[in-house]
Amino acid sequence: MSTATYPTLDPLAHSEQNQEQLLEISMGPQHPSTHGVFRMNAVLDGERVVRLKPIFGYLHRNHEKIAENETYLGSMPYTDRLDYLCSITNNWGYALAVEKLAGIQVPERAEYLRVITGELTRIQNHACLLGFLLQDMGSSGTPLMYAFREREKVLDLFEALTGSRMMCNYMRFGGCRTDLPAGWLNQARSFVAELPRFLDEYENLLVGNEVLMERTQGVGVLSRELAIGAAISGPMARASGLNYDIRKVDHYSIYDRFSFRVPLGQHGDVYDRYMIRFLEMRESIKILNDAMRDIPDGPIVDPKWKPRGFRPKPGEAYGRIESPKGELGFYLISDGSPNPYRCRVRPPSLINLTVLEDLCVGQNVADVVAILGSIDIVLGEVDR
Amino acid sequence: MNLDATKSAIEAAVPGCHLEIVANPSPSAQHSLLVDPEHALAVATFLRDSPDLRLDFCSNVTGIDWPPRELSEKVKVKQTVDGVEKEVDEVRKTTIPGFLEVVYHLFSVTHKTIEPLPLRLRTADREAGVHLPSLTPVWRSAEFQEREIFDLFGVHFDGHPDLRRILMWDGFVDHPMRRDYVDPDDYEYEPTAHDQVLKRAGQHQSEGAAK
């Protein structure tokens, strides 16, 4: 095999002005604000960022190669480990792609279960993110603990339903793995009923906070044009005013039946990205209330689907969902064998990182931490 | 706009380009468009800028490795054995050369398309001809994903602004997502400071044991 030479990272070689004044620093990989093992090589002029390159791959285990050597269903638990905060939406994205590939129908009740667990995942992801972001900006402890208190309640619900708090492995092709245990819906209803109080409390604590506004407003501005060009998705794109929510665009699952709005930002700065998540949690509450009211009885998995000896016909499919972090896509190629010929994950975290340098250049080095926090990355998904 | 209409629109706008519709027999019915590498940049620019298509959201970029395949088919051949003419089965083998493929999944934010348009590019072979034009100048989202394909599959994107390994480390040789990739026996770990520390510690311990 031919081995080509390729350039390695040498930021100083490329910068023109003030060569002797510039300082190159390496933030990470073991930096508390990088949300995992993630490194940024930044070139600074004083406190101002001149150039910044993200370096990652520390958690790389080649999920896609593992998936090629595993049956279709065998990859399902591995998808939990991609974005380990939202394992259920990862399961959903993968199940949706396989259902497209093999033409499997999902029963009504299973769709409702998917929406309920998916929206609970969104709430806990956004709550955590707000906690992390504030922790990164120095409001030590309290906001994160408030967020984790709510997340704990969601994880209790997941544990009662799936048997696991974080690695849920809940979806199956054509449905879900387990039905609701007795009393689960009432527990979930009381959680959702109390959630607005938590959000109000959180908002009162922080939204009018002058220090927070000074730190975040006008920082890390992402334009709408760049957001489209770089395929930025999820709350980050919507904070830049890009009205693109795959729940509304693709009409997948049963999201057509719920009335919810897509919050949009105007400025595309860190503050907007932060507020969008607040507003999305409020919309998720609406969806959850409707879904838990309307959930019908019935089977939870397509009775025609046989888990043993599952071999989709040759072909390929790209399926995507709106995960809490953005567009989560799976691209599968089948050659008629029990294993996929190719399984590609389209990770929202990785693709949202494309614009990290554009957002950080010209900002202070302390703002880099806030900008990275507002992108909402999970390194299990970036590195795969 | 369906795929046939898209194809003829591109052919009208980019003269001389070779397009081919790759059928997808699965229920998803996401048929794709194969473009020749010479005109790929012009086709991509047209797809993004044409007001009818406006495929401005290049969501997913990925590589696929197709190693050389052997097709064997049974053919009946007449042979003369010991003066008697017989029909004998003969297996004929044809080798399909391998190539690497790059797929771009395109959506339109303007028109809010539901199904993707997969755009495919193919390399000449898997060794020397692994060069394709980079579409990062058209869709910025391809930047990291093309780097990943370069890293894991070994496709060289000409015109990419910053083509480096992204997930594997800089000193790594070979491309792990190729179908014929074999883990080396003496797996090359990234050298860290710990290795030196452990070596010194090992020496220290052996000295202690000798006393």
C-alpha cells in the first residue's frame, strides 16, 4: 500500500504577523472544560485567539468497523456508547435507518414509546448541557447540581423501563424492547408536571444574570450562511436563525400529530444557543404531555419481524433523526448477509465542530471554553 | 425534481460530464448519482446554486471500500474427450477491479427536501489512483469528513485546505477502514511519556532485584 506524506500540525509556520509575539498553547486533552478527552491547539496574540485547531481521536475505537463485523441487531448496544448522554435517540436513529433499509413498519404504541423516551432524553441532555456550560464559565456547582437533580429523575424512569440508566439499548427494528411497567406513566406524568417549576427556577437564577450575559452575548457568533454551508444542525443551527428541525422537515415517526414550535435565535451567539435549549425543553414538555395522554394499547414490536436470521435485501439507506445534539444519521449498505457491508454514523457533534475555529478566532482565550461548551459535544460521538 | 430530471438538468448545465444513475433496490429507494471526478466540482457547484435544486446542505460524507471481486459463472463448453464430443461445465472467472467510493448525502434547506440525493464519486483503483477532487470549497461541512475518509480509507482529496489525519495519530501508516486491513502484530502505540517512565521504573526494579 502506498504511504503518502501529509502535513502535520504546525500552526506557527502559517501565521504571518508578529511571529515572535505569538504564543502557541495546547488546551487539553485532560482539560476540565473540554467535556472529555479533546484538545485544542490555539495560537494566541496576547489573549486573542489567532488560530485554533481541534485535535481529537483519543476515544477512537472505530465503531464503524465493529459494526461491519457484527450483526445488525448486535450493533444496537454499541450505538448506546456513541453519545452516552442520549443513548435512546442513538438507538432510534439506528433503528430508523435499518427500518428504511428493510422496509419494516413500526406499530402505533411503539412510536409513542419512542417519542416519549426520545423527548425525555432531549430534556435531560439539554438540562445537563446548561449545567455544564455554566460550570465551564465558573459558576461552580449549583447550576450543575440543579440540572443533575432533574436528570436523575429521568434516569430513574429509564432504569424502570429498560433496566439501565445510561446504556438503555431500548429500540428494536420495528418497535421497542420492553413495554411500560405498571405505574410508569404516572411517575413520568408527575415528573413532567413538575418540570416547568424547575425551568422557571433555573431561568430566574440565571437568565437575567448580568455576569452571564456579559460573558456570552456577542461571543462566538455563527452566521446563518455558514451554518448552512457547514451543515450545522440541531439547537446550534436554530440559534443562528436557521429554521431546520428534522422532526418538522422529515415528518418521521409521529411528530406530525403534536403541536410544538421550533424556537429560533437571532444572533447566533453563545447566549442564543443557551436560550434555545431552554425553549426547546418547554416545547418538549408539550409533546410529552400530548403523547402520554394519547398513547394507545397494542403491540410494541412489528409481529412480522423475526430477530433471528435477519438479512435485509441488498441495497442502501440513509436514515436520520433530530437527536438532542443535531442531525444524527446512519448510512447502511447491505449485501444480503447478516452483517452490514458498511455502517456509517453521521455524528452531529463532529460536524458541529467544523466551525469551532471560525467561532473562536478573534475572541479571548477564556471565551473559547464557553464557545466549545455551547456547541455541545460528546467525545464518544466525535471520535466513535 | 426527480432524479432523471436532475440528471438532464446537470447535463445541460455542465457540458461533457458523465453521469450515471445507480439504482438502489432496497425499500428506501434512495437512488444515487455517479459523477466523474473531472467534472465533480462543477456539478457540485451547480447542485448547490441552481435555484430549482439548491442542495445547500451536504449532510453526510462517507467512504466505501470495494475490493476486487471475483465473479464465477458456469458455462457449458463442448469438448472432445477420447474422440467423443461432450458438453462439459467450465467455471469462468472474471475479476472486477476494486475501487474506493465517496458518497455525499445532499439535502436542501431552502426546499426542505425529505429524501437525500446521494452523490457518488469513484477512484480509479485502490493503490495509486486514489485521488478525487475535494468538494470542501462547495460544502464546508465536508472538511472534517473528507479528512476522516483520507484517514480511514486513504482517499486523497485534491484541493482540500487541510488534509491531515483526524482520528488516527500522525505517525500512523495504513487505513483501518479498508476491508483488507489487518491489525499489525506489534501494534504501534502512540509513544507517550509514560513509556519512558515505565522503562526507567523497570530498570530500577531489576537493579533492586539484583542486589
